[in-house]
Amino acid sequence: MKKTEQRTADTILQREKTITIAGTEYTACAPTPATLIMVSELVADLPPIESNGLTILRETLRTARDCKVIGKIAATLILGAKRIKENRQVEVGRKRAHWYSWRRDVPVTESELDHLAETILEELTMEQIRSLLQERLGDMQVADFFAVTTFLRAASITRPTREPEATASGQ
């Protein structure tokens, strides 16, 4: 676990982390508020889970089919909002195409976010996914984001300083 000073220095200097998933290296730089907002939107898509200790297995099996979004959450934390909005494409294969009278191979692409999310779900164990999420969320400085939003909410509360004066119509 890094000390606060080390994490602060990494953030200020924008040191990048390298995360390897299924043999592909991804550069994950310091997360931004936009990334946290995107992750928050994805977390809202998770199904509700009852955390009764007696039915953990049954509840997990019931909701697992709706938890594909976990891969997308992890991929968002790795790629970051800025890179996702660039809508990068990755080549996942090639196929033969017939255009007019010649044949040629054409690349098959999909979005980098979707490809990484699928790779995470297929290649990583649950323990690795949990560890990845824990580490990336720890780097997000959620407490600082919470402090800023709380401060702004408190600042936006308007309190009347005086009673409104009655108008000529009595209203």
C-alpha cells in the first residue's frame, strides 16, 4: 500500500502505471473526475444484491448473468474517460471480403473498451478482478472528490436573508 505522499507525487507528476492483461500492456495514468463519473454511471447498472449471509451462493448465481458490466467498470478504470471518448478501435481479426472482382482481407475491429472488458471477464480470475478494482479505485482519490462535491453542495444552499416585502396587490 502506497503512502499518501507517494500517491500525491504520482498524481502531480502524472506517473503512468502499466497493467498487463492477457499479454497486452495498457497504460493507466492518474484517474480524473470524468473517469469517476463514468464508473459511477456503470455501477448504477449493477443489479441489486441482497447481502444476507445465508444466501450468498444463491444470490451470486441469480445475479451473475447481469454482472457483465463489471468488466466494463474495470476497463474504464484502466483506460480512463479521455481515452474512451477517443473511441479507439482495436483489430480483433481479419475476414475475406468480396468487392467487385477482387478478393482481399479486411480487418475486423471493435471498440477498445468493449474488447478490454471482454478480455478481463474471460482471462482474469475473480480474485484478480477484485484486486484490480481495489487498486484502481484506491488511486481515484474518491475522498477528495466527495469533499469537493460536498463543499459545492453546501455552498449552493441559499438561505433567505430577509422576509420578502408585500407588494401592492398583497402578494
